[in-house]
Amino acid sequence: MNRSIRTDLAVEERALYPDDGELSGVTAEECDRDGFTVTTVRILEDAASGKLRKPKGVYHTVVLDRYLRREEDTFARAAELLSALLRETLPLQPDQTAFVVGLGNRAITPDAVGPSAAEQILATRHLRRQLPEQFSSLRDVSVFSPGVLGMTGMESAEMVKTLCRHVGADAVVVIDALACSDPDRLCRTVQITDAGIVPGSGVGNDREAFNRDALGVPVVALGIPTVIDAGSFSDLPGVQGLFITSRDIDCVMRDFSKVVAYGVNLALQPELSISDLEMLLS
């Protein structure tokens, strides 16, 4: 694989170094969790961070093809797995508040996962203030979809920094679309990382970062690779800068945004079940 290929997935960057002697300060392990394959890459040292072009941190990559094939009971199992990985990556105390951000452009389907997922996050900040007797047991959660620079004239990070301080968030969960370089991972995987995210980095359009240094609180990013650099698998002239998506991207975006949103909801509100969430979100 060409080492100049763009990808947001740490597991793909790690695969470029099959000889462990080429790379130190990184661990990678693969396991099965409730029928889904999970690969965890830990970038531990600055030198490895530079080689892999990813910040130090933990990166879980979950293959959700069984869910996408709609095998029996896989929605609940996939949502529970994402919830468990999110809790492992971002441990929160019951009284701490969370701010969920859905990045992307809802008018462009491959980039609409973040805003679509945000619409399915259970926002509770207003409920806890207006009806404390009924909702005080829920975690204080705020939700925001900032849009994109070309539509608002403002960097998403600028708005999120201000709102993060205003709501007194103890942690931020960011949901966004990613780019990958392996067709087998396109529209099939979710990456969860405590290293935050630089929106647009996978397609060469870097925006301001969402991470602990920028926001002042822990940040976990959940991303779904919805586009692939055509140069990853083609040497044809004219493909430079061309990105490809799945032909069923509408269904993929809908399925992924729902399972990711429910995974986040279950992680932030562990006392609720999927049926509880369906009732509260309806």
C-alpha cells in the first residue's frame, strides 16, 4: 500500500508497517467481542505518532458487517459494543456532563453521519432543569451540530469551544465521517479514539482540531469511513484527489448514524435500555 494514501484509520496506518522492527511504540491486537471483530491500536510514543500520522492515543476499530447484513439481534449487540468501548475510552463519573457534537454537512450524504446521529442523541440538559423530579437521574447531555465552514463562515471548533464552556461540559463526544484506504473497511467500520479528531484531514481539507488541548476536556471521537481515496487501489491517471463512496451510501448513513447514536446514548445513560431510548426519542 502507498504510504502517501490518505486515511483517518489508525489500523490502516499501522498495517503499512508489517515488519515490527520498522515501528516501535505501538501495540495492536485483534479480538472478537460478541461476534464483532475489534482491532485496538495504541500509539504510545511521539516517534510512532509521527510515522503513523496520528496523535498518541487508543484507537478501536469495530467491523460491523454483521449488523449491516441485518443478522438477528445485531443492532442491539452492535450498539451495546459501541457503548462498552466508549465507556472504556472515556470513563465518566455519574454526575459529570457530556457534550455531543455531530460534525459534517447534512446536505452531502457521505458527510451527513454526524448531523444525522446527533438528531438521535438524547439531550437532557433542559429536561433536568425544567423537570428535575422526573429526569434528575439522567446524565446532563447537550447536543450540537455546527454545520460546516462554507455554510456558517465559522470554524466548527470555534463554536464548540464557546458552547463547551457555556454548558460546563466535562467531556466531549464527536461524531464524524472519515476517509479510509481499504475498500474492505469502507462503510463497514467504526473507529473510536481518545485522541480526538481533525475534521477533513482524511480528504486533505484539515480544519481546527477537536481534542483535549483545544477544548480543555477529554474528547472521544467516533468516526465512520464513508469515502475512500481512489488512489488507494488505482494507478489510472486523473484519479488523484478523487474520492469514492458506496453505491448504497443512503442506507449505510442511516444504519450507521442510528447504531452510533444509540451506542453513545447507552454509554452516557447506562440506566436506560434501547426500548427506553426508543420511547424517549420518539
